[in-house]
Amino acid sequence: MKSLAEKEKDKSLKAFMANMLKHWYVFVVCFFVFIVLAFVYLKRTTPQYEIKSTIMLKDEKGMSENKAVTSFANDNGLSFLLNPSENVMNEIKVLTSRRLAKEVVQQLKLNIVVGTKDGLRVEEIYGDLPFDIDIANAKTDSIKERQFELEFLDENRIWVKNDVENLDTKKLIKEKVSTGQFDLLIQPLGDKIPVGHKYYITVISENEAANRLLNNCSAELTDKTATTVNLQFYYPNAKRGELILQTLMDRYILNNQDQKIRMADSALVFIDQRLESVAGELQGVELGLEKFRSSNQITDLTEQSKMLVGNASEYYNRLKDQEIQLKSIRNLETFVKDPSNNRIPSSMNIQNASFQSSLQQYNALLLEYEKKKLSYTDSNPVLINLKS
């Protein structure tokens, strides 16, 4: 037989089920409401496409083969296999730096998005946009996000609306539309005007566009022993997303090339200066040697005299070599004191192994400082230490 507590429990359960069945229509209504909400959410939410690419980074300061083998042998290979080169990690930071992202934003005008209504959501247009739009005469330091409705009324007039700034105006095509933060310039592309079509324009600041680009982009090594990097980017328009990712990689490669060109130009300037100086010195040496021969009538001396003169010429040449070395050092001092010269060219005629080693270390540290400056602020201890 059941106890009193079990009977009370069965009675409560039956009462609960009876109460639920009594209000069955509430569950049916809730079910359909949630179905409708899910449908509306899917219709209003803009899909995000995943774009992937791979880029190989050159580890210019990586270990040589012998050093790598030595390191692998000393620590059982764990450090070499599990810790990628610091230079490669720095290049990844440059690849995903704000400066590079802002260059992409400015090149592709990512701070301006144009779309059309597709059901309940606005989809971005790319590739077949019938007009071009620009921002001019910024009136504030930081642009806040604004959304505009644009419609071509006829062949000559447009209508622009923005509820936040109480903007509702009709303008002639190519006439600027003045807002509280900037002016909009709309330029039709081609001869056909899309009369009757309505477009939705979103304008944000370049900094905000760069932030969104970086938030939707990630970079990581394919594995710990390689220098190839997988790039992953999410964007609502697949074609434009591919262009953005490709432009990001192109800008990174172009910036690296520009940096190498600047270093080469600096070295060429120094070499040209040294060639002019050496040419002048050699001309002076030849004139002095000719004068010495004429004044001492070397051509009439015996063979022994010629040998003595040859020895004197050898010591004279040694003296000139030392003078050239000294002048090279003075030219280097002048070159370093010039604030427009950043790096010291490594191709100099200073015969000192210790000096050449120090010079290479100095240039390497300077290059590392410039790269880390893209990822750190000026007050960062890493930059302060490198600058020191």
C-alpha cells in the first residue's frame, strides 16, 4: 500500500498535468510566436561569409641551418619546434596592425557602405553600383555613424533623408548634400540613372572601419615550424570580402618593399658620396706621384734607385689608405648626425670586423624598432628599451 506522502505526491502531479492540459492553447500560441520570431530574425540578420587565404612571411632574421640544428640538439628539439621565430610573430602583428587596416580602409573606402532592401534586411552592393559617393569637408574630429536613404527622383534630382539629423532634402545630382558632420558628394557612373531606386548608405569613421576590419580578421601560423600564415576574414559580401583580404596582403607586401627600397636608397646615397670623395683623393694621389717623379727625375735613376722609390711608394700608399680610413670614419660621423639618415649603410670601407658587427646589430635593432612601433605605443617598455 502507498504511504500518505506518496498519495499526496500523485495527487499533486495529476493536478499539475490537468492544469497544463486545461491551458493547452497557450503552448500552441507560444510555439507559433517563436516560429515567427525565428523567421523574422533570419530575414533581418545579414549573413557573414568566411574568406580564407594564406601568405608566406620571410623570416629574414631566422636561425641559420647550423644554429637551428645546434639548438634542436641542445634542448631535444622542443624549443625549435614549439617556439616560432620572434621576427615571424612581429610580422604577423604588422599584418594585423591598425596602420595597415586603415590603409586598406582608405584605399577601398570601407567607411562608406551602400546597400538595398532585400525583404527585411539591407544587403550591401558591390561591383555594379550605379553611382560613386565620397565624403568631403569634415566638420568634426570624429565622425559618428549615420545612415541615409537615397533615391534618384529623375535624371537630374536626388532625395536624401536622415532622421537623426532631421535631414530631408532634394538636391541636384552632383550637388553636395550638407550634413552636420560632413558633405556627401554623389557622382553617377555611366549614362543610365537608376530613377526610382532607393539605396541605403551607412557612413562611419575610418578608425571605426579599421576596428571592424581587425575584429573580423584573424591571422595564425599554419604550424609551429612554418612561416606561412592563415588569414581568416568574415564579411557580409563575399566578393568585396575577397577584395579586402587581397588588398590587406598587397599593402603588407608593398610596405615591406618600400622599406627595403628606403634602406637601399640610403646605402646608395652614402656610396655615391664615398665614390666622389675617393675619386678626388685618387686624382690628388696621381698628381702628387707624377710631381714627385718629375722633381726627383726617377726615370734617370738606376735599377736600385727604382727599387727604393718603389718602397717609398708602398709606404706612401699605406699612408693614403690610413687617411682614407680616417676620412671614411669622419664621413660616417657626418652621415649619422644628419637626422634625415635613419640606417647606416653596411657597405663601407672601414676595415674593422668589430665595427662591422656592431653596425649590423645596430641596423637590425633599428629595423625591429620600426616594426614594433606599428604594434606598440611610444610609452611601451619594449619600444623604450629598443630606442635606448
